[in-house]
Amino acid sequence: MSAAPRRKAGAHTLALDIGGTHIKSAVLDARGLLVAPPVQAPTPRPATPARVLRVIAGLAAAAPRFQRVAAGFPGVVQDGVTLTAVNLHPAWRGVDLARRLVRLTGRPSRVANDADVQGMDVIDGQGVELVITLGTGVGSALFLDGRLVPNLEFGHHPFRDGRTYEELLGDQALKRIGTRAWNARLRAAIATLRQAFTCRRLYLGGGNARLIEKPLPHGVRAVGNISGLLGSIRLWADARTVPRPVRRR
């Protein structure tokens, strides 16, 4: 996950949330708090590595001073290398994004799956916790007593009639069937996922979480999309440097 693991005490972190629709950025202080309001730019089309990195370069240049970088990426990431990017471009396969960010910013950089990063901000750290992100695609993250099971990518598993969670709950499906039918599908997916994982808590995040109809079943909670940025501080944190965030109920 790391391209250059050196860490500076009290360092500010450039947090990046790379999505299929927007690329968001913010600078976090050593406690994981926002230094300035987040900013975003449209994800370029086609979303090749060169074009996405060009957008990130602009965001980094406009950001307050930072000493390190942490990024969430919409695909499988191993040791900072992107292995899949279904909602971006096939050219992302095998890209050492962490190293590219080091060269781009001159700062040590770490990268992880974007749903994993969002989960790092919202979980309680007790028992089995599942995070589902609803946006351009469908992301997922699984934690056991606060320990991550990385790169779950459950959104690409079959859900109904041979189609995946992403095909039935991603942004294209939402636009095609409308919010009401999408929420009905989401309720069915929640029931299936809770039965499959017997999770103590299920979190629903991502840009489309704002469209979720309330109330939700007990043990299911919608969370803000800002967690995709705030959770990135955990890529650099340990118990001595960054306290666990206070849960926002």
C-alpha cells in the first residue's frame, strides 16, 4: 500500500477520493480534521491514468501545504498498484499509482480501495461490519473487529437474475429505473447481504447514499460521502498518532 513509507509527525495529508464521476480532494491535519473545505473536479473521459493524474495534479497544486498523500481508488489495489478499474479505463491495470503520486507531488503516497478507505472512517471496530458504497458503481468493504479484509469487490458478484449488485444498483441503473424502484432493490440487497455476512452493522455510503429512503432497518446506517476523504488518514495512522474518530450517529 506504500510507495514511500516515511512519516512525519504532525504532517498534513492530501486526501484523494478518485471516483467514476468526480475526483475529490482535501487536506487533513494530523488529527484527521479538514484544513479547508473539500474540492472536486469532474473525472475525465476517457479516464486513463494520464488524464486522471493530470486532474490530480491540478487539485494538488491548488491545495494547502501538505507533506504526504493518501488516495482511495475505485478498484482492487495491492501494494499501491491498481489491478482493476471497472468504472475508469482498462489502462489502469497494473499501474503503480502510489509511485505515480510520489513522482507527481514529491510526497510519500499510499493508496487503497475507495470503499475500504470510507469504511476506515465509519466503522466502530467491533464484530463484523460491512460497508457498501453506492455511486457510479457499487463498492464494498468488510471489517472484523476493526481489521480490514481488503479488496472485497462484492459489487461485482451476482445478485439477481444473473446480474451483479453494480448492474442493479449502480448509477446507470438508478437513472434508468428511478429512485423509488432503486430503493426497493436496495432493500432487497440489504436483506441478502445481512443474511450472507451476519454483520453487526451495515453502512451505506457513496454519493448516492443521499437518495436512500428512511427509516432503515436496525443495524443499517447511511453515512456521508465525506468519509471517502476522511478515512484516508487511516492509511498513515497508527494508534499513537491519530485517535479513532468520534462516531457520527
